[in-house]
Amino acid sequence: MFKCAITKVNSRPGHKTNKIVTEKRNRIYYGWFENEETGQMEQREIGRGWEIVKEVNATDEGLRLFNLRS
């Protein structure tokens, strides 16, 4: 049982939760590698992506309303 962030209604017990991502940010991932010339460890970029900052719970009706607004 949870409260839908879109419709502000409590769900029924055992109802499925839909997670809606409301905020995300860019993220750069780094890894440590040994430089073959100097023998020292250095940090290099290994990937780019995004990470979730904020997500809310929604019922099926709340998800439908959210998708209509977007």
C-alpha cells in the first residue's frame, strides 16, 4: 500500500507500484588504469550515462495521467 504522487490517492494493498523518474543528471564514470610509460596509476573516463536523482511512486491511473501530460 502506498500513496500515489500524481493522484494523491492511497492504493489498495498488494497493488503494483509504478516508478516514474522525475529528475535525472548526467554522469561520467571513471576507472583507474596503470600508465604503461610511467608505471603510475591514472584515472580515465570509461563511460558516460545518467543517474536517477528523484523518482516517485504512482498507480496505473497516475502513470496514465503522467503520460498524458508529458
